[in-house]
Amino acid sequence: MRAGWSLVAAMALAAGGALAQGEPIRIGAMYPLTGGGAIYGVPAMAGHQLAIEEINAKGGVLGRKLESVERDDKMNPSAASATMKELITKDNVHIVLGGLSSAVGLGMSEVAKQEKMVYIATVPKTIQMTSDKLHKHVFRIASNTDLEGDTLAELVSKYKVKNICHLQLDYAYGHDLEAGFLKALPKYAPGSKVVLTLKPKLGATDFNAFIPQVMSAGCDGVVSGLWGPHFVSWVQQAKPLGFFDKIKWISGGEIASHEVAVSLKDEYPDNVISNTYELWYHSQDPMHKTFQAALAKKLGTQETPQWSMLGYNGVLFAAAAIEKAKSLDPDKIAEALEGLTVHTPVGPLTIDAKTHQSNTGQFWGPMVKQPGKDYRVMSPVEFIQPKL
């Protein structure tokens, strides 16, 4: 066995040429660790760290330990791009994972293109990344805005929403989610129409100018992509006005995640149907129970956040690609990622060889109260996995 590992290591050195004997494989990770985006970024980094720890405990990759080189992307595209370039040129990482907002993800992807470094987008969802701005070194294991928009249109039909108020954030994710939704709407709900479209700025905290417009527009449902702190602020300002009493809120942006549910607790409103990548209280694959138990131990809480799984899966794909490539050469890692299947806590996921998009699904359903809990849970739970 040792001879086999030595041979693999020698092949890695010959093909990649980037490591001295015994040097670790450096995995760059960028998430928002401060500010409003930290509600997602900190859990994502925890999942990333858990995967690194587990892989190292089993001997690493190509006989070498993984080393996590972590940075705060500050949810700022310019700062994130500069930080990613430093990871590549100064910290000499061998692959980069992460990003949260679509604007940051696009900036990181552009740096990856310029520096010919593999970037796996674990959270950003703008369709641009895997369509008109696709390049050899960018891959995505999150969902995308066309897939999410398609499901939103399907839910509009399911819940019989006729007059729609469309509420998206004014940046790449919001614009692309709107386009994906409008493209799918005639297919699922040809009798429904958008009566109002509003686009608050990314990072907005005051929605008092928008709430009355929606309440007076005559819509019976809102289709939205407000995520994390944006949705929390909207609820805190709109719920006291009775906003959610009659208006159904159908949303992407993973506001069904436990981190959002627990941040609002009893303030979480009725009539919300949304999505999440993972639910600590729901397993559809045996691997999930093992993952969730390990994450609960690491974080010191049974009720774990969903974003950790995306950070975790990013490392699984990176490690599997390097192992398959038997090299640290970015071009060889990119080739290994094309068509690669990895077993994850939500089952096997595959990256499409042409689009570089994984078939990552999401859980969708209404958020409801349950006895003995001071936060909402999804029930019933439906897992929707795309066919790419």
C-alpha cells in the first residue's frame, strides 16, 4: 500500500510540479465571514473545514494532507477578486472554492480565467457563470438561477397565484433569477401575470418604501429572491403591518434554511414557501446522518445550518478531482471535474461535462410551526433534483 501511495505521489509531482516533498495541498476558501453575509458564510466555512479534517484523518489526497487557506470575501466583488488573486499568486493555492453572492462569484470566476486556476463555485447561482461566461476553469456545485426560476414558476401554478408582485435584489442573482422565472412562467402558469416589479439594492436594510407598494398593488403572491438578512429585515418591517396575512411569499434564496428560521424564530411569518439545500432534521441518504452528526459535534449544536453542506461538498469535489487527475496541474484538475460524480450527504451529484454545472437539487416546501419548537420547519418536504 505504501508503495502505491509513493507512486501516486511521484506521479503528482511529475504532472503537477507544484509541490515539494511532503508539502500539503493548499485549498483556497473564500466566504463572507463578517457583515450580513456571515449568516451563510460562517456555516459554509465550517462545512469546508469539516471535510478537510475528515479527508486528512483518512490520509489526505495523493498521500498528502490538505491545508485550508481561508479568507473573508466581505461580499464585495472588487475586494474578493483582489483577495482571490493573492490566494493564487502569494499563497500558492492549488484550487479555490467558495463565494456567496453572484457578483462575488462572477468576479472570482474572472480571476480564475485570467490566472488559469480552477474555481468551484459552491454558493453563487447566476446562470451567467455556466452559460455566456463559462470557461475551462470554472465549475458550480450550487443550483443556478434558471433551475431555481423554473421551480418558482411551478410553485406559482401549484399555489394558484394569479397576480404576482416580483421582488428581486438589484444585482446579478436577482436579475438572472427574474429572467429564469419569467422564462418559465408561461409554461407552468400562463394565466398568471406580474403586476409589480421592485428591485431593492443588494445589502438594503430599510424596506419601508417598498412594503406599501406591494401591499397596494393587488397581488395575491410575491415571488422573491430576497435572502438572508434581506428577508429578515423585510419580515421585521412588514409583518407588524399584516403583510403576510393574505399575501403568499414564494421564494428562492434559501430562506427555508435553519439559519434563517432560527434567526427569526417566532417572527417567521405564515404563508412562506421556500427552499434549502439541506435540513438537519431530514435525511434522504444514509451519508447525511453521519455528516450531520459530525457537524453537530463540531459546532456544538444538534440544530445545524444548511450552508455547511455546500462548503463540505466543495471540498469533496476538489479532493476527488485531484485524486482522479493524479496531478495538481489546473488543466488536469479541470478535465477531471468534467463528468465527475461524488457521493454527498444528499446523494450522488454529477458535474455536467459541457456546462460545468452540477445536478444539485433542493428541498422545497412551506414553513410551518410545530409543537415544542420556537422556529419554523419545512413540512411537507419535497426534494427537487434537476436533470441536466
